[in-house]
Amino acid sequence: MADSDRFRPSVPPRFEPYPLKGSGALDWGMQNRLARVFRPATGRTVMLAIDHGYFQGPTTGLERVDLSIVPLLGHADALMTTRGMVRSTIPPASVIPVVLRASGGPSILRELSDEQIAVSMEDAARINASAVAVQVFIGGEFETQSVRNMTRLVDESQRSGIPVLAVTAVGKELTRDARYLRLATRICAELGAHVVKTYFCAEGFDTVTAACPVPVVMAGGKKLPELDALTMAYRAVEEGAAGVDMGRNIFQSDDPVAMMRAIGAVVHQSAKPQAAFDQFLRR
């Protein structure tokens, strides 16, 4: 075989840029971890959030994670959880990417914004986390401290190659409107978060996602009727969200597996809410 046939000098080198919003300049390892969380085919994710216990204790539906959550792992793109739950309950053979809760401190009995970094990036690497999550309380009593928690993890992420997901926490006294959500998500992105998780708002959510230069993942929030939750997820992705991170709307559903499948159809197949709900009912 001629050298020209073996080396094909006339064919330009093949390069596939990583298309996830705001991620083109990241190192290969960080892009690879994000590609585990966000399906490359759609650029979206369905995360299953079960980290509530780090400040709420045994939340309804999470009393026995081994019984209620482990059977769902095959239907989620990523699992947002704590290192204690990973090491005690999540099967090591599971291939689901872990988004590891890395901040904590106060319980629901105290001021929630008074969080500290609760997990080192070294331990996140030992767990093989695909990302770490940190709560950011814009407008909260300990706003600056929570922002500093995030920026410290961002600094460490540059060394470890593990992305940081900032979770915008909204206190009871704050309004979840587009103006506030634009403020909170943009601050997180400007200070280095690779992904931002925030709440949906009925008016102007597209301006929230447009103003944020990194992927926005919608938080599920409180338990809603299934059709309402599916409608919220549909609107969020249609208005620019790169997926959802749902907990109570999954594990508190009458049929969590069917709800996972319905949410997946909305996020990855752009199924209309009623069609996804009909799929849920056919369980």
C-alpha cells in the first residue's frame, strides 16, 4: 500500500468541536464529563435529584433510597446526590453519572444560606463524580459566603477537570421572577460556573436562558400534578433550558418510572405535554 493511501495527506484532520453552550474552550476532561451528563445527541439532560436529605433529612419518597431510587437509575441521564448516599447505597456498577452535592451545613432548622464547602474536589474525584453542585444564595443573608464557596470550587475544578454546577437558591422572601433569575444565573456564570440550575418562571424564562452564557438546567421544585410538571418541563426546554433536574416530581409520583420516561420524552424528543402525560397514563 502506498504511503499516500495510508496517510491520506489530502484529507484535512478531523476535529469535532464540543457543542454544549459555553463549553468550547474547556479542557478535554471537563468536556468529557459534561458529555456524560448532557446527552451528546440532544445536548440536554434529565437529572434525578435526590440530595434533599443533606438539609431536610429523610424526605418523603427518599426514606429508603435503595428501594425507591436505585430502580430508577437506568432511566436518568445523571444523579444529583451526596457522597454519603453514593458510598452507602448507589451500586458501584451503576454507569449513571454522579453530580455530587459539595456544599452544606445548616439544616431546615437554621438559616439555610449559611452553607460551607462540604466536600473536597479530591473526594469528588475519588467518587468519580462527573460534576459537583454548590448552592448559591443571591440575595440571601450569607450571599457573599455562598458565592465564595462556588468560586473556590471553580478554582479547584480548573485543576481537577470536574465541572461545577451552581444551584441558585431562592429564599421565601425573594420572588422567582425573570429579573431575579437573570441576576442569579448570570452572576454564577460570570464567576465561573459551568452549568447553572435554577427555577422556571412563567413569564420571561427565555430571557433567563438567553442571558446566561452556560447551560441552564431547570429545577423541578415542589411536587406538582404530573401534567403540570410535564408542561413546566416542556416550556423550560422550549425556552432554552438544557434539561431538567427533578426530584419530588419524580420520586413522589404515583409511578416514578413512568414519570421518568415521560419527562425523558419531553426533554429529549420534544414530546408535547399531553402526549407525554398520555404515555404516563399508559403505564
